[in-house]
Amino acid sequence: MTDDSMGSTDAEALRRENEALLRELENSYAQLAAVLQVSQDETRIAYAELQEKLVVQEKKLVELAFLGGALDALLEERDTEALRRTLLDKICLLVPVDLAVLVILPDLDHGLQRERDVVRETTVTRERSEAIESIVRRVEQGGRAVWLVPDLDADASAAPLRLRNDALSAACLALRARGQLIGLLLLNARLRANFRDDQEPLLGTYAHHAAAALDHAIELRHHRAVLAELSRRHGWTEQELADVVRVAQRSKPGPKLDAVTRAFQRPDDARDATPPTSLRTEIR
């Protein structure tokens, strides 16, 4: 074999070796690129999940701040009628709804509704009254504070909650105070899945705040009526009424104004009688 043929053979072997090495390098590069791509995809997914969690946390912080402000606003309102309107305004700020109806038990024939930013008193139709009665029975039996229906078309048992013909989702907030159901807050939306399971704690907290404020306002209205009746029956002055209130506030046990209530729960023919001796003695 000549030197030229030997050199040619060595060159061919070197070329094949280089080509094999190049293919190996290309394969290694492709594997590395695939690993990097997977790593980048995983990083993007992790980053997207982190951003989503941050958005959820920020939303929860906003909701908690709103609930705190809403509770303050509800408790500051002393007038029952104004409070009813405030309850509807606040729930429509908390969740987007197309119709919100507030019904106070036991009067199921009347309610207050908010639709298209307009709040008005409404007389409940017989059909709607029967629907609300069925809702009351279900809520009392179930004992839940929140009943969410993401799809009214898919849940036949939730038909009574459809207060708008075009409603696709609905919610019912049970307003309970002192272990008793005192009202219902009914919500309708034209969007499907407008009310979701993850909103239940939020809406449940609002229902609790609303019921406490409403119960407080109703009790206050009753107490004012008691004092007004006492004043009318006995001709008491404002100072004497204030003395009665102080006596009632010191009374234990039982509701604060039990003594005052008993003072005028007598037959009509006794309206002009003087206050009971025991009560007049306490006041002095």
C-alpha cells in the first residue's frame, strides 16, 4: 500500500470519526435543548400558578376589607328601612347580580328588590310567594347559610330561585339571628356560573353580618315603639322615659326591655292608668 493510499484511508477514517462525533454533539445539543424547553415550560407554568395564587389572595384581601367596611356601615344604620336598602346595595357591590330581593319573615308577600341599580318596594305575586315559601322550607330544613346554584337549567330543584326568566344562576342567603330564620336574600344573574362554591364562605359571612344588623335594627324599632307607647299611655316626659331605659338596662336576666314591655301590655281600658308601683319605685 502506497503512502497516498494510506493517507487517504486515514483521512477517511478521521472524517467518519468527526461525523460520528458531530452527530453525538448534535444529539446532546438536542437533548439539552429539550431539557431546557421542559424547564422553561415548567418555570412558566409555576410562574403562572404563582400569579394566579397572588390574584386570588389579593381578591380575598379586597373582599375582607369590603366585608369589614360593610359590617361597619350596616351596624351604623339604625333605621330598618334604610338598612334594608343598604343590604341590597352592599351585596350588589360584593358580587355582580342582575336582581337582588330581600324578604323579611314572616311577611312573604312584600319585599325590597334591586334591579338595574333601582331599589324599590315590590308586592310579591302569588306564584313568587309560593316559590319563596318553598325556599324557606328548604332553607329551614337544610340549615345552610348559603345555597348556590351555578346553573339553574341543570338543577330542577332550584327552580323557585329563578326570579327572572332569563336568570341562569342564582343564590340564596339565609339571614339567621338568635337561631331563627328572619329573612332571605335572593340573588339572580344572567350569567351561568356567576355564583361558585368558592364564594360560599364570603357570602356566608355577609349573610351573618346582614342578619345581625337587621336583627339589631328590628329590636331597636321594637324598643322605640315600646317607649312611644309608654309615653302615650302614661304621659311620661322624655326624662322619665330615659329613667325607664336605665332601669331596663340594669335588669337581669332576660332581654333588656322586658320590664318596659310588660308595663304596657295590658287591656286598652287601662291605658290611662299610672305606671306599676314597682316600676315607679325603681325609677325613683
